[in-house]
Amino acid sequence: MKAPTVANTSPASEFQFFGQVSINGASKDLTVRLRDNSGAAVWSTTLHARHR
């Protein structure tokens, strides 16, 4: 994970992150991604839907 080397670093200096959630319409699986300020995914996980 990227982290600033000094305290109180501005989010504009490459240390801002945002989340993205996607749901697959066919499988109903939910994918969560953490992205950095360039849009690159730095972490991702998929939760699989229970099929009844």
C-alpha cells in the first residue's frame, strides 16, 4: 500500500484513494476495488453470490 513518508501530506500529492463497487448482472457477484488517484486498482476482492 502506498503511504506518505511525512505526516499531514496533501491528498493531491498522490495519496488519495477511492473505492469502486461493481455487481455482475449474470452471476450477482460483487467486486470491490480500491483505486489510487491515477485510477489503478491497488486492492480488489470479489464476494460471490449465494445461489439458492
